[in-house]
Amino acid sequence: MSRLRSPITFLVLATSLTLASAFADEKLAGIACRSVHLAFPAPEGTAFYNEVTVEKTAEGTYFCVCGFNQGYFGIQEQSRGKKVVIFSVWDPGKQDDPNSVDPEKRVKLVSKGEKVRIGRFGNEGTGGQSFLDLDWKPGETYRFLITAKIQGDRTEYSASIAPPDAKEWRHLATFSTLAKGKLVSGYYSFIEDFKRDKVSATIERRARFGEAYIQTKDGKWLALNRARFTADSNPAKTIDAGVEADRYFLATGGKVENTHTPLQKEMELRPAAQPLDVRPDRIPELR
């Protein structure tokens, strides 16, 4: 997944890792499903909440639920049906070798949840990454929450997930990075096919996203009722997005046709019937 540095960059991003530039060649359109995204316009905040219901999946698929300028948080189906939750935060700077970053400038682990694996990554920017094995199921709704807290010249980003009917949230990790006073901004979600073996392009991936909210700096919750549909530079036309049952949906691959929202156009949801801030069962206490 390639790094998103601003809402403007988001509109033209290529989420593929090693084939981003090659996807400009139409001869390679059939190697992978095209990456498709939702970009949510909203001000900087202290928290980002979103939900996902995967409807169609396949090996080598990443469903990013809470993406933001400093990192991304979602679920993957890896090889042989293995499923995980992944949360990553970037180091500052533009580099792909994780060993080239000054130790004082690297992402630092503040805390992690039980059974969460921690490491560093490269080749898409560099940073800290966490994984939790979770056998998530299509058709079930999972809740995601990112929170941010400024600590001097660093910001601590914390990720938690709530499986269906969970009474408690599961904490993945809290990472600290040199964000220069930035909180959470540049909100997005996406679907990416990272298997890229030609066969993967023939299999549809589909998911519904939302309800989505941010918590503004003054503590109020703001519903993300607008989203722009974008995609990477892979020219494949088997993509679609739209609004369905008061949720956004994204679809890519297989025999998908773009019959709903055209690329670069915005979708709009009806306002939520009940604001998130009067439904305390939805989120943990934010400190």
C-alpha cells in the first residue's frame, strides 16, 4: 500500500507496491484488480471511526477501513485463507529502506495488545507495523477506531477493533511518530489486490464502509456523509462505487461494471439517524 501524504495526493495515488508505475501500461491491466478508494473530506480531528462489512473477498486482498495521512488500519485475507488485522504508521521522510532511518526519527512502539506482532516495513515508505490474527468473516460488520494524541513533537496514533457483538474493544497498538503537531487528517478507505497473479484480477472484491465519523478538536463527532470515488493508475474498467443501504460500497475485479458513481465524483449519504456522541456503546471512552 503506497503512502498517502495529503488529500490532494490521495486523488492520484497508486496503492500497488511494486507495480505502481507499470500499471500505466494497459498491457498489464489484467494482472491485478484495480485499487479503488473512498476519500472523505473533513477537518483535522482527534479520532477516526469507521465500519466495514466485506461482501466478496479473495486471497491477497486488503480492505483498508481507517486510512489517514500518517498511516492505515484494516483487514487482510492473505494466502491459504489466513486473515489478519493490520495497523501501520509511517516514519517521516521519503525513503524505502527501513534501516536508513535515524533511530531517533523512527516510529516508536508505545504499547501493543495481547498476541499482536510488531515489526518495521519498507518499500512503500518506512515505518512501524502491527498484525493480529483474526478470522474475520464476510457478511459480518467490524468497527475500527484510530485516536491521536500530541506528545511534544510526536503524535501517538492508537488503533482498536471491535468484532461483531464484542463487549470490549481490542487494542492493536499505539505508535508514536514525528508528526510535527498533526493529529488525524486525510481520511480514506480502499480495497487493494496485492496478489497480482492475473487470476486475482478475475475475482471480484466488494465491501460496504460506514458509518464513518471523526471527532473534531472540540470533542464533537462529525459524520462523514460525503466521499469521493478514486482509483489507482491501473486502467482496468472493472470497478464501481456507490451508496447502498445507507453505506458506501466499493467493488473491483471480476465482471464488475461502473454503473453507479463515476470516478472522481462524490457520493452523499443521508445524515445518521442518531449522532455517534449519544451512542456510547459504539466507541470506547476516549482519553
